[in-house]
Amino acid sequence: MSSNDSFNTLSTLEVNGKTYHYHSLPKAAAQLSELADIDKLPNSMKVLLENLLRNEDGETVTKTDIEAIAKWLHERSSDREIQYRPARVLMQDFTGVPAVVDLAAMRDAVAKAGQNPNQINPLSAVDLVIDHSVMVDKYASAEAFKENVKIEMERNFERYQFLRWGQHAFENFRVVPPGTGICHQVNLEYLAKVAWTKQQGDKTYVMPDTLVGTDSHTTMINGLGVLGWGVGGIEAEAAMLGQPVSMLIPEVVGFKLTGRLPEGVTATDLVLTVTQMLRKHGVVGKFVEFYGPGLDHLPLADRATIGNMAPEYGATCGFFPVDQETLRYLELSGRDADTIALVEAYAKAQGMWRESGDEPSFTASLELDLSTVAASLAGPKRPQDRVALPQLGAAFDLFLESNGQASETEKSQPVAGTDYELSHGDVVIAAITSCTNTSNPSVMMAAGLVAKKAREKGLQRKPWVKSSLAPGSKVVTDYIAKAGLTQYLDELGFNLVGYGCTTCIGNSGPLPDNITDAIRAGNLTVSSVLSGNRNFEGRIHQDVKANWLASPPLVVAYALAGTTRIDLSSEPLGTDNDGKPVYLKDIWPTNHEIAQAVQLVDGDMFRKEYGEVFKGDEEWRAIPIGEGETYQWSDDSTYVKNPPYFTAIDQPLAAITDINKARVLALFGDSITTDHISPAGSIKADSPAGKYLQEHGVKPADFNSYGSRRGNHEVMMRGTFANIRIKNRMLDGVEGGYTLHIPSGEQLSIYDAAMRYQQEQTPLVVLAGKEYGTGSSRDWAAKGTTLLGVKAVIAESFERIHRSNLVGMGVLPLQFVDGEGAQAHGLDGTEQISILGLSDELKAGQMLTVQAAKEDGSTVEFKVKCRIDTSNELQYYRSGGILHYVLRQMLAA
């Protein structure tokens, strides 16, 4: 706790006979004239203020930092850098495995240096939820869940063995075993406390529950009044090891909600509307805080749905203050009475309790009348591209036109062994999946009710649709069963396939061979409809070009229709048992029907499912684990390998010098996402990663996914920049991870070219347009970049997390001057790039000079801004990365 307490804020709070110590915001306001109107300070900013008051030490947090938050109230913005310390860290297994690999490698490095490897332990509470590994191999059968779990355990045995070792080897580290739920939903329903407590000596301190997570959708927890957002795995590891999160005091955009949602409109429709509005406004790097009377009628699950998609609208977080609805949800989800009492007392004592008429001061504000929200989807390849339900068919036709297929609207392809044909726009995947919606009882019950009404009218899903149900926790299947809706979902093929993040992250599994053959033979642009939050091209399935985000009940409806080239508001889904047309309105439940079903959800369900959440089933507990403080790496493993990051950690730091005569590894346009950069989804047999695995005795059928092999740097670096839809502008008309090797002019995979450049001792740079690195906060987008030999990325703008991750792996992010870019300077990727002005005197935000020597002998010179934004980041870069910095600090202590 605060060792300075310049504003004498330490106070006590009595709750149910127990004394809690805390740092009082009202006391700080009494001493700081700028905080006289502290009630006007956004609640999310109050959380940051409390964090600084509690951690004031005169070094990482100073009195001036605290005063900067106070000044924010009048200026609504600040360029002040602060050091923020979240209470805990949340991980999923895709990003968690490489984090634990790095911790294990750090233990090896410490042991090699002759020191105690037990120095390497999380200092903050860490929870890792295994939720990203289950794939939809089996579906539309009663045995699908059991069979998928069996396959998952077989595929991931090495990874799970490694995590079991970590569970026992590291202190302050808990693992939620597979088959339990999605990390964000487990966090919402169980892990989050809202008011966090910490024992120090004989005193119990209370503070806001705060966290960072290795999944960008960590933001879901903001719906519960818990401030949290996604960071790269690298940054999360540093937070685990006691390093503060370096950040600029953010702008806060207020989003006022009024009215209430109309009949037939879901939380999904609302979040797609919010996403579109905030994307248009521009909130990258900012907090968004929701307020207004509309919150009085907005259930906690709907708030969580909106909080979940903060990465899609570009914000750091989408925050909802604590209020009566928060307490109601805590009670519903089985939290104990003392916890609920503490949350209420603490929030009110700190002025963090929302009342209906509150009007905080924001940097800027938007407003939405909930009654104006209409049924909609988003797609075909970006979550912010909302399409009203009646316009979907027209939107698909425009997409066909953009693909040069405008003349093929009537095209179809026979499907071998069947009596039907596939056409453009047909739905081949319909998935109720992802944390966005499966935590929300209203939309899940609505999906079940649509299924029930559809079956009663004799409707069935179309035979070419791969349907699946992957809830975020076992509570969901409990309440669907209690409502008597399971059988109807099953009859439509929406059988349980697993508890995890499946289709939304590319774990959609294979399509039937005859469907795949028809798609490829006809060059068909087919669709998926999923209740997820991500639909970037190439993400859901390599053969599915159009991907639409929709509410769970709409997912069911499109499985019945079998196509996205339809206006469901006016065209029939099919015919009933009497041959009469059935429309969406005929099977859509009323709000009253949904509310009645939702009332069946109770706290006993949560208490039952989370009673032994860390224990796992017999198969998990039977996994053998090695003993010892350091991990016994296996040379034969193709899942977990000791990474090469710390091989020179015992050597003196090298000086920062100019980058001379670098080659361009790739030249990209705008909106290159981390889904384009980072290895994800299936591994192709003829890819560099596929060839590596086959060379090591792994058959293509056993490749598993890139995500499952994130603990093996050899696989992951081969899959970096290997997305099948990525477009390198150095090549005309070529999609996929290829580039030109200069000066030979050979077209090679990006990995093979990078390895040749390394043999030639040639440094590399990447050139890109706007919004480079948007998408999931994936550590491998940065790790793979550095392992390929890339020294700098020069882009027109960066996404917040990826820019930070590049610095964290020792890659220099540089930004073109506004209005400039590769095209403006006539760069085509054949140039030799020199970056001048780098030295040990480098400053955050410094302007540097780039010289691009062209093949004709001419040179283009231009300025770029160093996007190392803070002094802390500069220390990380000088050390070769954030983990190198932490490790060197430990070894020097």
C-alpha cells in the first residue's frame, strides 16, 4: 500500500463486523482544490486515481501523478504518463501457454546465472482458463461434446502436461481446466470480486477489482464495474512479475443511454449499433464510460456484452459503474453475502456508486436512445460494419460485386452425394459461440425459444449448414435445460460441442469434404453466421469468405434459411407442416416469453458449477507432471520448446545504433490486423509450419491449430504473416504470406525469405498503412516479428496493444508524419532502408530520419516519429524487450 500518502487518504470501513483499510477519494478531494467537483469525475478515472493514491511511493507513483488526475477533471485530457498496477492478471490458454513458457525459460536463465530459479513467480494473482483449444470436429450429434473433449485431450496432452506442471511449480497461479468455460465468462460469473481485498500484515485492505488480460476481450468484465482491458502476453507477464503497466492518462468518452430496447431487439443488435457509432466517432486509446437513465433498464449481461466488444469499437475499455444492478447480478451468480455487502459499502464510500441522474464530465459524449435500435448483423469481414436485417441480402450482393462476382448471382455447384446444390451466400457455418453472447441468458434463451417454435412448425436447418453450440460456461446448459429448450436446439443440430471459444477464433473445425469440394470447385463465396465478436477475413474458416456476426436467435434463423441472400423481415424461412410459409416473426419470441425463461436462472446453478472449478475431471487430474523448480524440456516436443529470447541475458547490453541497409520484408496497406500477422487457425500442409511439423513426424491430421502450438516458437515464427488473405503489395495479385527476396527477385514465403536474409545478415523492416495491428492482443504478432529478424515497423498508425507489444519484443515502431506513407514517398518495397538518429540518447516520441535507397540509385529521405511513447518503454527497448528488462533487474538485485 502507499508508502507516502501525501494527501492523508488512509481510512477504515466497517462492514459486517470486519474492518477494512482503504485510500479514500473524498479525503483526497478535500485536499486537492481541482477535485472539489470529484462527483463529476468519471468512475473509470476514479479507479485510476485510487490506484495511484494506494501505490504512491515517490518513485513509480508521485504526488504529481495524482495531481495530474485531479487536473484532468478540468482539462478532460492529459499527456501525463502514469504507472498503473492492476490487482490481477487473466489468461486464456492460447496466450497463457507462451507466457508460462517464458516464465519457465526465465527460470532456466536465472539458474544458468547461478541464482535461485524460484525468484521467478507471479507477484500478482494469475488465473489461466483453458478455453481456446476445443475445436468443432464433431457436431449435430448427442456425442459431439464427449467426442470433441476426447480429441482435445489427445491433441493437447503435451500442452496440458506443461500447464499442470506450471500449476504446481508457480505460486500465485491458478488453472481452470478444460471443459469449464470461456475465460471472460468464468471471470464474470466467478473470478471477479468487484471489491478486491489484500492482506498486509494484520490489516485487510480493500480496493477496486482491476485486471489486465491476455485476451483483448478481457474488457467484458467492465460490465460488472471492474476495470480491465487486454494487453499483450509480454506486457501481462511483466505485470505478473511486479512491473506496473505504463500508460498515458486516457481521454474518457461518455456514452449516454436513454430509453429501453424495443420488442424483438437483442443485446447483440445493441452492441453492433454501439460499435458502429464509436468506430465512427473514434475512440482508439480512450476509455468509454456508459451512463444515463437507460442503464436503469439494462441488465448486467447486456452491459457485459457491450463491454466485451470494446476492441471492436477500438476503445481501451467500455466501463459501466457499480450500481444496484451490479449487486443483483452478484447475488444471482452465487457470490456470498459478505462480498456483496462489501461491494456496496466500498462503492458508496468512494463515490463510485452510480445513481440514475449522474452526469459526469467527459472528454466528449455520444448519446443513443435504446428504443431506436433495430435488428442487425455485422460483416462480411469487419465487426463495425453493421447491416440492418432487411438489408443483408443487398449487402451480400455488394460484397459479391467487390469480389468481381457480380455476374454470378445465380451460380450454383452440385454437392457430391446429395440432392442439393450450393450457391453464393449459402450459410455453411451457423455457430452459437463466443464470450460476446453466450454469457447473456436473454439471447441464449431467445435462441432456444426460436428453435422450439421452429420445430413446432416442422422447420429444420438446411443440410449444408454446420451448426454448433459452444456456451461460455456450464451454467448456460443448466438453464437452457431447466427451460426445457435443449431438445429443440438439439433437433436443429445445435448440440453442445464444447465449453470454449470455438468458431470465433477459427476453431470451427473442418467442413464436410463434399461441401469443401463444392465451394472450391465453384469458387463460391459462402457465409458463416456466428454470435461472436470477430469476423476478419480468413479467421473463421479458410473456405468461408463472408462472415456475419449476429445474435444467437438469428444464428438459428439463418441455419433454417440456409442463405444470407434473404430479407428475413419479409421473406419466409421455409414452410410448415401444412406447406404454408413461415416467417421470422412467426417463430420470434416476445420479450415477455424471454423474460419468463430468464427468471429460471438462479444462484444455485452458479454455486454448483463453480464449486470445484479448479479441480478438473479425472482425465485432467490423471495427467502426469514432472517435479522440480525448472521445466524438463523435451527435444521431441512439437508443442512446447525453450525459446531463444534469453540466451545472451548474461552479456552486457549492446548499444542502440542506427539500422543500416535493411530490406523490406513486406509492404502492407491499411487495416492489417494481428489476425493477419499472428499465426491462427488451421495449419496448411504445404506451409512452412506444416513442412516443419511433417519433418518432425507429425501427420497433417494431427497438426492441430496454430493456437494450440503457441508454446513452440519454431511453428509460430513460420506462421507469422502467413494468413491466407494477407496482401503484400510487393507482389501483384498474390494473396497469402509471400514476398520478394531482394536482390534475387525470387518469390518466397515470408518465413523462407526472412531466413535467407538472416543468413545474409541483412536487417529487415515492415512498411504498412493505417491501423496496423488492430484485432486481438496477440503476443505472437510481436514475437514472430522479432524472430523473423524485423528491426522496425514503419506504419501510418498503430493499434495500441500491438505497438506496445512490438516495443516489448525489442522491435522499433515508427510512424509516418501525418498525411504521408509508403505510397506518398513512392516506396515499392525494393528499397534499402536506413533509419538514422538511433543511439543511447534516444527519447520517447523523438523524430528520426529514414533514407530509402532505390534500385535506380536515387534516395528518398523523410521523417518518422518514434512510437516508443513512454520512458518505461524506452527502458524496455534499450534492454531488448520488457522481459529482458525484468530479468536483468532481478539478476542485478
